Amino acid sequence: MNNIAILIPCYNEEKTLAQVLDNAKKAFPEAAVYVFDNNSTDSSALIAREHGAFVIPVKEQGKGNVVKQMFASIDCDCAIMVDADATYDLFDAKKMAAMVLQGEADMVLGDRLSGEYFQENKRPFHNFGNSLVRFLINKLFNGHIDDAMTGLRAFSPSFMKAFVPRSPGFQIETEMDIFALSHGFKIASIQAHYQDRPVDSPSKLNTYRDGARVLKLIFASFFRLRPFLAFAWLSLPFFLLAIELGIYPLRQAIDGEAVNLGLGYSSLASLVIAVALALTGLILWLAKKNPRSPED
């Protein structure tokens, strides 16, 4: 029998945790259920123990720190991570677990966005943010991810051993996606049912602060992992500006008129910046492609 673990990150989720634990036991009666309590000040830990879950405290605050503890402490054939807010149905994860156990994928995403998410979620900016993050990850990292920030995921042991989180907070899902895409792990998705959080159970996600952190992670990763393309895009506006500024003084020179040196120098400066940026990207790409050995 395959060893399946249900991993639940938890911070003050007493309103919904019991429902999630009941759902887990019904969907995966054979699985071990772990609640990773991230300094909850309510009765979340007590509820978890009453429902037969193993409670593992995580002192460093933030979902990324919780995931780091999860992957370091759990050994299983398949791990199902689900948020403690009762927005997901763990019966959807049965197919996800099967895909991991059969070797079809290293990370399976519970795709909310192809289902009821946009009707159920009452926070319009969250809808926009989820779509934007999905678009950027797929475009910048050649992905085909359907839901980049879903909190319902299944993982293979190889992914859990390879992935060491750097992000302490809610950027963690984005970091997982980029890591999987850039390291050749097999990613799959299944459509997952979604219902919005109860009114009396507010989200811990800060829309603007955490959204900005996610975008920062995406662009920082793009420059780190695909430097040539990133710097090429960055140099393009300066190259176009150099052409725009240089057309008029060039015509003046051709017609034998007095050349506007200010525009000419500005065009040359823009061209120098464009070339410098492109060369920077090329050098970083070559360094990344051919890293020096310690003996060098």
C-alpha cells in the first residue's frame, strides 16, 4: 500500500479546520494527516488533535516556512498539501494522488480557475492577481500552468527532496511553480472544486503587500534563470529610443544641415545603454550555462 500524507498549513483556522480534517479522513481514510501549526493563538491545534491529526509546530512565521518544515520532516510516497480554509474538496485530490503514484507527474495542481473560482471568490483583485500571475509565469518560463497560486497540490518524493523554499510567505506557490518549470519536473493539473471562505473566516493574505512580493519574486527569478532574454527585453526600449532620437540628426547630416548634437548624443547614449544591457544578459547567460568549477 502506498504511503500518502495530508499536509495542512494552519494559522488561526479554528472556524474551518474541523471541516477540512473530516474531509481528509473521508477522502483518504488510509492517509496520515499532519497539521503544521504556525503559531496559532486560537484553538486550531486542539481541534487538530481531537480529530486525530498529528500537530507539528512551526515557529518561523509564514507559509513558506511552513512548507519548508513540511518537506523536511515528512517522508511519503505522495504528499497532498491543502489549505485549512475549507475552500477545497479533498475528493478532487484522489486523482491527483493517483497521478503522482503512477509516475505521471511530480506536482499536480488543483485548478480552481477553470471552475467556479471567479464566481465564488468575492475579492475582484484576487481574481485579477491570480490571472496575472498565471500569465506571467507561463510567458516568462514557458509554462502551461492552469492555476499558479492554488493551495491544493500533490507532490512526489523527488520534488519534495529537491525543492528547498527560499520564500518565507505567500510567494511559496509561485516559487514552487517556477522551480518545477526551470528544473524539468513534470507538472499536471486537474480541475478542482472551489468554494469561498466563510464570512467569519478572513483570509490571511494581504492583497497588495503579498501581491507585490509575488510579482517581485517572478521578475527576480526571470532575471536569475533567463538572464539573456530578460536583459534583451530590458534593452529593447533603449534601442528603440536610440533609433527615434537618431533619425532627425541623421537626416540633417544627409541634407547637409547643422546637426542637432543634443539629439545625436542622446541617441548614442541610449544605444550604448542598450548594447551594455544586452551584453550583460549574454555574459550572465554564458556564466550560468558554463559555471566555473571549484578548481578553476
